[in-house]
Amino acid sequence: MIEFSEAINFLLLDFRREENLYYYSNKPYTGLIKQISGYSDYDILLLLKCVNGNLNLVYKKYIINSKSERYKNFEYLGEGTELHGFLHGYSLTKIGGRIDFRFDDFDILVEKKLVDAKGYRVDKWSWRIFDDIPNMENEIWVDNREGNMEVGGYKNDTDFLPYYTLQNEMREKVIKEDRLPSAIKYIAGVDVAYHEVLQKMVGGIVVLDAETLEVVETALHEMEISFPYIPGLFSFREIPPLLEAYKKLNIKPDLIVCDAHGLAHPQGVGMATHLGIELDIPTIGCAKKRLVGYYDKEALGTQRGDSQSLIWDSQEAGKALRTQDNIKSMFVSIGHKISLETACEWVLKLCPNYRLPETTRAVDHLVNQVLKERTDFNLFPEDDNEEAFQ
DNA sequence: GCGACAG
DNA sequence: ATCTTGTCGC
């Protein structure tokens, strides 16, 4: 484990060797290095994902000239390195409602008290955010290590045998042929957005007019994240908030398009299928990435409408379907009460301009917007009066 | 034994 | 799913 103050001091000293301008906030902090990536030919981007109180923050630092000897000094700060200690020097900016901590324009902040670095408009700045220095002994140290939150403790699949059993039962109920209403008037998209630190999720449904693709109704439901993400058991994580949101709808859709697989699933019971059986409504699985199955990439054409069978367990589990010219294919499969051919027709109809269906696009936008609004903190309430920066 | 693995 | 920045075209 590396002391955070030590690490950041090192970064700052290295980067701003000539300008020893620091703030000492003494803010206890815990987190880990989330990602180190090559950023361009000469930059390395270091992202520290941290938990501080109940905020989810991303600290970042550019390290210039990675090709020089200097870069070697950073090798010990590998991805996953744990950091505990004190936040030492930082600048705070607010960009489009998002809080950003920047180490790179730290000195500008000190000098001018208002930053406009790299063309970003900076609305507010402050170091008073950390005035309420928590007592170290009372501080709740949130363990934000991804392994603990998403995978750790859940690795043993036998913990989830009951869910696999449920999937086996559902598999018998799937209807793989068209049982659609004579006229499809409304089509819905469903999606869930997450807040990793608050452990909240917002499920949403957007109902579109099948003819015009205009939004006619939306419904939402927020709840705690209670089920981990496990490929194959994904539906048990996302369906609970979706069922709640569905209850709130006045206009019930004739068809639902899921941003996930249906039959193209290890047990043949992906989220689209699960949801379709649960609601007894025709559903389509329309995923961005393959989960199981194989298809002939060479044989797949490059034009909108081109498709290849996705084979799994010697069966056609779905289609790799090109929804736009020269663009990565989508993966369409039966959810419930619809044939694969009809499902592909609807997906194409719903993708007049973009790779993703309009249903998915609409609900994705809604759900992320709402989650952002509900989890956005006003870190500067005292600045809302006019004397703040005089 | 190891990799792959929707969102 | 979450997060980031850069570039291009309307």
C-alpha cells in the first residue's frame, strides 16, 4: 500500500518541480488506481477512482513525456494499487455540472482564482469543500475495490443455483413464434443506470409510438443495487426496477426491446426472455455485444440489413445484424412471443439513423439524465449568494 | 488450467 | 454498466 499523500506529492513535485504551490486539505481519502492508459504518444493518463464521503470522484493527472526516463518512476503505481492517506494538492472545477479535480491546472487556480484551462468553461472553484475535516477515527472508509463490489464473494456460482433453476423453468415457457397483437401501436425500451458509490440504480421504460417513434410516455423506478453483475444472471439484477417502473405506466406497450440478449444466452434465458415471460409481453433482445454463440464474420455483409446466424448449442440463437452501413453489428435474438425474422424487422425499423434502436437510445438518455439529477450534489450551496467571490 | 463473459 | 478525452461534421 502506498500513502496517497506520498504518491501525489511525488506526482506534483515531478510535474511542477519549479512551482511549489500546494494546498493541504487533510481530507482523509481512500481509493485505488483505476486505470493507467496511454493517452497519446507522449502522455500517460492516470485515473484514480476514489470514494470520499459519499462522493464518487475521479482524480486525474497527466504525466508528460512518458518516453523519457521519468516514466519509469510511475511503474510502481500500477492499476489496482490501493491508496490511503490524505489528499494533498488539488484544484476543483465544475464543468457542465460535473465536479472535476485537476492537478494539472492547480497553479492557475492559485494565481487567478478562476480557471479556464484547455478551453473548458469553469463556473466555480473552491477549496472550502473540504473545510469539514472529518475525524480520521470516525471516517467511514468505503472499500471501493471493484473486486469486492462486483465479483468478490460472488465468484462461486453455486451461490446462485436457485437462479439457474429459475432459468431452467423459464426456458420451458418461451414462445419462439409471433404472438403479437394484430396492430403494434406502442413499442417500449427498457434500461437501467447505475451509481456505483451510492449503490443506487434507476430503471426506466420509454414508450414510443411505433409509427412515428415519438415518445408517448416514460416511467421510472429507483432502488438499491441488490444483485451483482454476473454474465448469465444479468436479468436478476435489472428486472426488479423495471417491473416496478412498468407498473407505473398508463400506456402498456405491445412490444418491448431490451438492451440485452434473449435466447442468445447460455441457458437460453437472457433478460429479454425473462422480462417477456414475467410480463407476458412480446420482447426482443437487441444487445451491443455477443454473450454466447458464433457467426461467420467473413460472410456478414457491410450494409444495413445484412445479417448472419448466431449459432449456439447447434441452434440458431439469434442474428448478428447490421443496422447501419459499415458499422459494428448488433445481436438480435428472440425474447418472447416473437419470431427471429420479425424481431430483426422491428430492430431495423427502429434503427433509421443510428446503430442502436430508438427505443434503447431514448430510454438510455432518460435514465442517465435522471440518475445524474438525483445524485448530483451541490457542493457550493454557500456560493449561491452573490458575495461569494468578492 | 485458462480464457471468455449481455449490462 | 461506470469513467475519461479528442476529433469531426452539422
